[in-house]
Amino acid sequence: MYENWRKYGHPDGALSIQVVELMLPTFFLDPAFRPAVLTGSFGLCIAIVLYAMMKLRQSSYDLQNGISHISKENMRGMLLAIFEDNDKE
């Protein structure tokens, strides 16, 4: 304990390591579990990037009021066809 006090300023050791140990379950720190943690964190990062790309792509098709560009163009074409039909009569 005296060595911990001299090294870290606390008899229990480094407080940052204690915080990490409290936040994470002990099996995350197990060396046998490291490949699974690495694979899981890599997969999570890829999933977050793909989700962000999907949301950005979806929002680029929508106008500010939530109507998509395609719906707006379809409605414009339909209204123009109605106006042309009414002008002919």
C-alpha cells in the first residue's frame, strides 16, 4: 500500500484505473476476451458510419417540410396536366 501511495498518491492505486474497472465488467479486461472486444467495437463503428450515411442520404432527398423531391416533381407534373386539360375545354 505504501508503494501505491508513493506512486499514485492514493493507497488503493491509480484512481483512473479504478474508475475503468468500475465502469466495465471484469471480462472486458480479460486478455482472452480482447479479440471479441476488438471485433465488436470495429463492427459497432462500421454500423454507426453506415447509419449516418443512410440518414444523410435520406435527408438529402427531403425538403425542409419533409416532402421528397420526387413527390414534389410528381405533384407538379400532375397539376400541370390538370391545368392543360382545363385549358383545352
